[in-house]
Amino acid sequence: MTEFHLYMAQRLSALVMAPFVIVHIGVMIYAIQDGLSAAEILGRTQGSVFWFAFYGMFVVAVSIHAAIGLRTILGEWGGLRGTARDGVAALIGVGLFALGAQAVWAVTA
């Protein structure tokens, strides 16, 4: 991908993430104010296709956004260039996706 494509992908992933962040924070505030326990929250999310899709898309957007941002940081601060920088950023993105997917599965399956 060219730098322009990566720039656009990061901006688009931020655009996708914004409503997810707002809904996530709103749900957390609601859960805390109502005094829901972890068991009650899991009772509402487990088996839910909606929450699986919601948090699944959230994880994809975050993984893309973070990997591209860290790629820039690795180049500017870490001094990595070319394939090394891209490879490390890709591994981080895949790792974030794997951890996020595992969390989504644990909460919704």
C-alpha cells in the first residue's frame, strides 16, 4: 500500500471507530449506574449476534487503526524503515486482532 492509502485507511478506520466508542462508553456508563454485575452483563451479551457483530467490527477497526499508527511511530521514533517497519506493524495488528477476537468470543459466545 502507498502512504496515501495507509493514511486514508487510518482516517476511515477512525471514522468507523467513532460511533463504536460512543456506544461502548454509553453502555459502560449505563451498566455502572444500574449496578450491573459482570455476571449480569455476560448474561445480556452471551449468545447475542448484535453484540458479536458490534464488538467484532470494533476490533477490526481498532486493529487496523492502531497498526497503521504504530507503523508511523516505529518509523519516526524507532528508526525502522521498509519491510522491518511494515512487518512489525503488521504483526502488532494481527496480535491486536487475535486478542480482540478472543475477547469478543469470550463475551458473546
